[in-house]
Amino acid sequence: MSIPRITLLRGDITQQAVDAIVNAANSSLLGGGGVDGAIHRAGGPQILDACRALRASHYGRGLPTGEAVAATAGRLPAHWVIHTVGPVYSQHEDRSALLAACHTNSLHVADTLSAKTVAFPAISTGIFGWPLADAARIAIATVHATVTDVEEVRFVLFDANAYEIFKHAAQQ
């Protein structure tokens, strides 16, 4: 076990040929907008079927914020999708530990899958409203502090602004 190498890419996470991609899921695990919707659409019905099975077996009330669980990647080039529920940003309550837990728990799930390459989106920065620079700082610092068998963590950023902000955070 060691600390994984971090790579930053601008692109579409659904196109990553990695062992596992991380889905910024909603607690229902049944798809949604943003990254979650893109992963479900690109991966096909197998992902939804697997998520329904997870809901029926272990997560009847949904996946709690900060936790992570793996399912098939369906038609995606990845082998697995690791679903994690990011926290909604609050100006009145520090939820940073929950955002960090999304990354740590996703890497721990990746270890159970023997995944060596994992692609992350910018968790909680879309509709959940987390400021991008703060999310990047937390994500990069958490991955740097996590001991795992994962060899490479890719942060796959959808646009140039997010890429530049993550690049700045990685250089700190």
C-alpha cells in the first residue's frame, strides 16, 4: 500500500478506460443529473439494475452521504462504478469531513475490487453547490493522505475552469 499518483485530465469521465470510475451519486442510487445521469446513460440499464439490487439488499433508505459502494459499469470502458454521495454545501455547517470521506471511502472500496486505476469527478461541485476551489483542495489533500493499493487516481474535469482549479490545488 502507498499513496496513489494523481493525474488531472479534462474530459468525459464516462470515456475513461480505468478499473473504476467514481459516480457523484444521489442517495437513491437510481440516477439523476450531472455526472450521475451521464454515467447511468452511458453505462446503460445494467447500472440501474445493479443499483436497484443494492437498494433492495443493503441500502433501502439510500446510500448515506460520504459512504461508497461498487456496482457494475455496464457498457462503460471501466470495470466498476463506485457510487458515493457527496454532501450539499452549507455556509453555516462545515461538511468538509463528509466530502473527504467520499474520496477515502471510494478508495477503500476500490481496494476491495483490486482496482489500480480510479477516475473521480469533482464531487459535490455541481448542483450540490460546493465551491470548486475548496472541493479541489479537499479532494487532492484527501487522496494524498490516503494509503491505498490504487496506483493512479485521475481527476477527470469536464471543463477548462475546473481543470485549472484542480491543477492549482495539486501544486499546493
